[in-house]
Amino acid sequence: RTRRSLNKIKSDKQDLHFEQLRIYYAEQGKPLNEHFAANLELLTESQDYNYNAYLLSDINTTSYKLAVYDSKDRKALVSTEEYGNTCIITAAQKVLNRIDVENRTISTIDGDRHDYRFWDQEALREAVRNAFIHNDYTTETFPKFEIFSDRIEITSYGGLPSGLSKKEFFTGYSAPRNKVLMRVYRDVGLVESLGIGIPRILETYGRKCFDFSDHFLRMCFPKQVPNVIREEGGVTGGVTGGVTGGVTLSEVVGYELLTPKQKLVLEFLYKSD
């Protein structure tokens, strides 16, 4: 573990800039001084920038891909987007923002308006940040994010951190693979470093959402559609509620399940509104 630590791996690129990192720290009232690289352990013993510094720099050749499929498998690829080549914090925020677009709100009205999401927002945020922070970057293998018609899969390289058992992992013991990245994320207010991220995910999705292999850790979050939307009346009510609540027809989940006549009626109501 020590031999393969990111602290000891010299960055191939030494002309690094950290304007984005400075902004994140400044927003927390912690401006970085000229000694920040040493203070944040971004230097090797020979005072060269290490791989942590490379990941946190403004421009690099990292690759964080997000794929969207219109199916339950990888046959019907809709789009592939690249969020790398930038500070790892910025890349994570961009991935979160893109996933948030897919995590649409379903609205129903039964006297009161009720809003639902496909996936638990807090659990997803914990999962995405964990994938970025705990990925094993020593082989330059990066996390990937895939959105299917029925689930989201988040895959990171490295499996469980060395010395951490599955039982300890699920209990919430914190053993960060990349301590410097964890510290930086904590400094800028994005994680708490208390081992509560996994329990938050387990509370909503349980242990079945985790799949461990020798070299990878995959988290799978099934799409959740409330029963009130699944029922035939619920579908119509959900679409009607979404339209009357100010959501465009194309954004309302369940619209595609309506009959042609129901769609015509709703389109007429939407236009007349």
C-alpha cells in the first residue's frame, strides 16, 4: 500500500496549475498560501508534484465517462459524455449535475402535490463521491458511470481497500484508499470523513446494491417508481399533475404509458393552459 501510494507517484506533468482548487478552498474561507502543495501533501520526497496534485490540477488527462442507455443492457447507447481533463472535484460535480438531470421528479396530485425521484438523491451523491475518492488510480483506471432504463451503475477500480473486510465496510468503518483526496474533499465541505456514507446508501438500497470483485467495486441503484405511478390511474394522475404543476410533457414520467387518446387530451389541456 505504501509503495503504491499516490503520494509517492511522481506526476508525469510538472507544469501544474490549481486555480480551481484555490476557488474551492476560498469558498470555505480557507485561502491557499504559497506552501499549500507541501501542506496538502501534493509533493513527493524529491519535492516534485505527485499524482494527487495531478488529479487536483486544472488540466490533466483523466477520463471520467458517463454513458446513457435506452435499455437494460449496453446495446442501445444514447450518449457518452466525458467529464475528465480537469480538477477531480470539478469533474465529480459535473457528473453529479448530469446524473441529477436524469434523476427526474415525478409529480402527482391527489389534493396535495407529491414529488418523487427515480433515485435517492443523497445516496447517489455519496456513491458518486465515494467512487471518485476511493478509486485506485495507480493503474490510471478511472471510475465510470452508466445510466440504464431501469438502474444506475457506478463502477470504481480497486475493490475493497487493503485490510478492510466486507463486514467492516458495511458497518461503516472508514479506511480511505486515498487519504489526501479525502482530506481535500473534507476541507472543501464535500464529505465528512466519518464513515457515514455507506450506511446512508445501505439505509435506502441495502447490501445487494454492492458487487465486489477482485479488482472492481460496482454499486447498482434500481430505478424506483412509486406504486401510485405504476397503477393505471396513477399514471394518468402523475402526468396530469406534472403538467398542471408546470412540468413539460416530455419531462413527465409515465407519459409514454398513456393511450393515444389520453395523450391528445393532455396535450390539449397543456396547450390551453
